[in-house]
Amino acid sequence: LRRPMAAAGERRARRAYWELHGSDGGNAAPVARRGGPSRVDLERVSQRLQLERDDLESKIAETRRAFGKLARRKLVLEEEWKTLHVEQARLREDKARFQAARRSPWFQSNLLPTSDLRRVKLCVGGQLFETSEKVLKRDPNSLLAALVQSDSPIKPDEKGCYVIDRDWYLFRHILAFLRDGALPELGDAGGGQLIPNLYKEAEYYNLETLRCAIREFLDPFQLVEKSAAVPLSQLHRLEAKMLQSLRVSRAARGNQLSDYDYDNDDDDDDDDAVDGADG
């Protein structure tokens, strides 16, 4: 870079010299112009060349310093970019873990009361309970879930509390099951009657999830269903269908069904079934 700049400076000086003195040809001696200097001062021309060279060298040094600064700045930016890339990857991982935790049923927002969960007060057997609407809706087909629906015919009292005339001791175990999905410990089974009473109480609240959990707790290997000619699950489904059809027929026929003796009719059907089996 220095040599081309110096050659350019020499060409400019030579061109200025011939413009000042003129020339007859490429090899002719210069002829002094009228009123101009009689001879060329080569020393001054050399000084001018030296000044231009010094100026070019200073500009070259300044350009090199600026290039060095830019190179160092580039290295710093590359390191910062790598750091930012690593931090961005960590943030994506933290976001994925946080979203997975929010979807988990054990996340704190599902267990602890927050501002976006409506609180519900229940007075069961004179004992006051408080929980969230989300907990009561864990079993969507239950009476408790229907109680907090917007179109529920049952409204809370003036204190905002739902009154239920049932056993509060059993209800606390029902509420614990809806919160944590856990059954009471065997040590809390009060002479072995807690589980059967809880099973009957779950029928009143139509908590089929709790009834299934109790059946699995008492018979984890499903020995009763395997030994039965008809699986109990099928019997439960048939029972539910029969009750549903019975309710529909009663609603269709209205008050005419009030005098009908269903018990005798069921007994006659059972006698027919027994006679058919004996035959």
C-alpha cells in the first residue's frame, strides 16, 4: 500500500514540474518560462514528496488502528452472541419445563387457592368446609359438580354457603379424595366401617370415581370380577342403563306411575328368571 501511494506522489510531482517548465519532447531538456524560476529546486520537490509520504503513512497507521479496533470489537460481539445463544437455549428449556409443570396435576395452582379460582363454602352436617370450584368439578357427573354450575337450581344462603344435610365426618374424606385422589388410611377406618360407609356416601353424591377407587382398593387384582359369570362392571353399566330408562319412563308417564308397584313387578321378573333357570 505504501509503494503505490509513493509512486502516485512522484507522478504528481513530475506532472507539476513539466507543467511549470514545459517540454519539447520526452527527452528534451526543460525550458524555463518567462518570468519563472531559472532552474528546478529538486530539494523542495523532495521535501514535498516527503510531506505527502508522511501524510500517507499517518493515514495508513490510523486505518490500521481502526481496523484493529474493529477486529477486537468483532471478537467481543461474537463472544456475546455465543453467550446470548446459550442463554436463549436455557430460557427455552425453562419455559418448556414451566409449561409441563403447569399441565401437571401437582402444580401449585391446582392445589393452593389463587385469585383465578372461585372459592366455595359448604356447610355439611353443621361443619363448615371451604374449597375451590375446580376441586368440586373433579368428578363432572357428581352432585358436587352440579352444585357449582351456573344453572344449578340450588343457590347458596345469604352468607354464600351451600347447606348439605349429610355426615360431615365422611364428607371430609370425600373432599380429601377430590383434592389429592387418596383414600383414608387403614388406621383411620374406625372399626372397619369407614370404607363401607364412605362407599355408600359416595353413592349419594354420585361420585363414581370414588366408588371405583374403593373397589380397586378392596380388590386390587379384581378377583371378584374375574370369578363372576358376568363382570361387575357390566352389571354396573346395566344397572345405570336400567335406572336411566326407568327415570325416562316415569317422566313420560307422569303421575300415572305413582300407583304402580315396581317391587312386585321386579319380584315377578325374578321368579320368571328362576323358573327359566330351573327348566
